[in-house]
Amino acid sequence: MNFKFFVPTKVFQGENCVSENKSVFEEYGNRALVVTGKTSAVSSGALNDVIKVLDEAGIEHKIYDGVQNNPTLENVKEGGEAAYEFGADFVVGIGGGSPLDAAKAIAVLAVNDIKPLELFKSTFKKKPIPIIAIPTTAGTGSEVTPYSILTRKDMQTKMSFGNEELFPKVAFLDARYTESLPGNVAVNTAIDALSHAVEGYLSKRSMHISDVLALASIEVFGDCLTSIKENRLDFDTREKLLYASMLAGMVIAHTGTTIVHGMGYSLTYFRDIPHGEANGMLMAEYLRYNYGIMQEKIENILKLLRIKDIDEFEAVIRALINRKINVSEEELELYASLAMKQRSTSYNAREVLQEDLVSIMRKSLR
Ligand code: NAP
Ligand code: FE
């Protein structure tokens, strides 16, 4: 029973939770840099609520809205400079995982005069400025993790950095902000959340307390599955998905992810497949691969999803994300070799060889 458990983020969930908690923003200073992507902060209504609260609290603010999907080092450099020049006391990240992860990097660069590549050392002279995270997707759980995942063009992949100081201080979960999500993005991001709970639950680093959270997350996801399949995401379902995503974030904050994410990064980097969708494409084969040594846990997952076996799991996911891609053997080798370099690959329950990853991807992408 030896473990360390740490999630220092204060989480508010509920309709209008931003507007109703003005005093929370006041705790972090007089100047806020708001970090967002191109349009979703506006279309979700979240930016409007935040600006109103900041204005009412007399907090000066500036918006950096240059974050791209799968944020680049250039994005966070630019955002970091904006934060430094503005003299931001804290950062408010609004968006999917991309703006939230960028906000974390920007919080470091706001006070540390380092090159973006040095972020990956994960230790910084000065503490990052505080981060308030407001998710507009129900997927990454980044609002309760210490990780920031950035695109490394120099390494042809995505890579995470982080330390305990990068946990957002506060997360506001308002399901109204996910209502503007296009249907396919709502589904992809929900699958990302499921993959966090599943990979965390089956990880070598899992422990009882993370398993409790993972199973709760999978159960809530299971409650939503019929609505997801029927494309009927009402407010209650959206709230549940945000909650499941947050629980799964707390899981990976402790266990990390494993090979689904490791391989998925290549599908995103080279094929531009959205993060959650990439994970979804690989999950069934990943379960088959680990079944021999994780049978009981995998059966628990299927039971909570009310799914009979891995074949049915595969059919359910395929019905949600029906994408076919052609990948050559050379590409599979490249993707697998890059995934082998991810630290998280070593957290997979079963000892992983590069040829195993090639085989999982070949079967998944056929
Ligand atoms: P995302 O890349 O943040 O956003 C995907 C797309 O959805 C963007 O075009 C975005 O528009 C749009 N969007 C977001 N919210 C919307 C809304 N409410 N209404 C309409 N459009 C909306 O997607 P994501 O899947 O949430 O995040 C993926 C990133 O998170 C990846 O880089 C992944 O590696 C990372 N991730 C991080 C962690 C972690 O622990 N830190 C865990 C898993 C994944 P805009 O561009 O206008 O914003
Ligand atoms: Fe993820």
C-alpha cells in the first residue's frame, strides 16, 4: 500500500461556475493573460464569461489566441512573450487540451527566460505563474494534470513535460461550454478520456486509489455510451462526460498513459488524425495485446461499459470513428520506433517490443 497521491487543483463543476466564483480569480493577482485557440473560446461562451468576471473584479487582461491544435513550440514562445510583456500574474487557459497545455507552458515561460526546448527538462528556476483551466472539450483532463504536451518537430512526435507546479490551481467545469462542440469532436475527445482511464487502470503504475478513479470514470462513460452512439448529447450527458474526463485526468496524473498514446502521437503527427480519434483506432488491439496478463481488469472495464467482449468493443468504437488509412510497413516501423522512445511505453503492463507495436498498429489500421 505504498503510494503518493497528489491533485492540488480546486475543481468547480456546474452551470455558471465561472460567473459565480469571481473571488477565486481575485486570489491570483491583478493581471491575467487569457490563452485560447482561434474560435472555440468565443463560440463556447467561456471567453465571454471569463472577461465579464475579470472586468467585474477589476483584473486587467490580455488575450493570446494563437494556440493551434497540438500546440507547437512557436505557439508557446509567442504566448510566453505576451505573458512576460504584459506582466501577467496568472494565466487563464480556455479550450480543449491544446490551449490548456499551451497555458501551462506559457505560465513557465512568463517568468523563466529559457528557450521552449528547455521546457522538456521539467525543472525551472522560477515557479510558473498560477494557471486557471477552463475546458471546452470533455476529453484530455488537462485541467487536473501536471502535463503539457507539445509538438516536437525536431523529433517528429509529441512529447510531454511537467512537474507538480503545473497542476492548474483551479479548474472550472461548465458543460454549457461543450455544447458548441461539433459532434465528431465531442466523440473523439470522449474517447480520449476513456483511453486515459483504461490505460491508467492497466498501467504498471496503477494503484488502488487511481484504480478507484479509473473505474468510476469508465462507469460514468459507460452510462453515456448509448447517448454517444445515438448522437444525443444532452446537458446531463455532457456534464457526466466532463466529470468522467476529469476523473481520468486524475488517474493519468498518477499513472501516466501507455502505448495507445505513444502510438497515437504518430498518427496525429504524420497523418493529422485528432488525438482522441487516434487513440480510439488503437484501443481494441491494445486490449487484445494485454489481455493475457490483464484479463480480470479488462473484463471489469468491459462489464462497466456493458460490452460483451473485445470484438464488440472494437465494433462500438469503429461505429463511432470510422476512419481508414493506408500505412506502409516502413511507416509502421517508424511510428513504432518513435513510440518506443516515449517514456510512457515502459508503463505498459506487458513488456513491449517494437515489433509488438508494429503488429498492434498493422491490425488496428487494416
Ligand atoms: P483541441 O486540440 O484542444 O481542440 C480540437 C478542436 O476542437 C479545435 O479546432 C478547437 O477549436 C475545437 N474546440 C474545442 N472546444 C470547442 C467547443 N467547445 N466548441 C467548438 N469547438 C471546440 O482538442 P482536445 O482533444 O481537447 O486536446 C488535444 C490536445 O490535448 C492534444 O495536443 C493532446 O496531446 C493533449 N492532451 C493533453 C493531456 C494532458 O494531460 N495535458 C492529456 C491528453 C491529451 P479552437 O482551435 O478554436 O480552440
Ligand atoms: Fe490523451
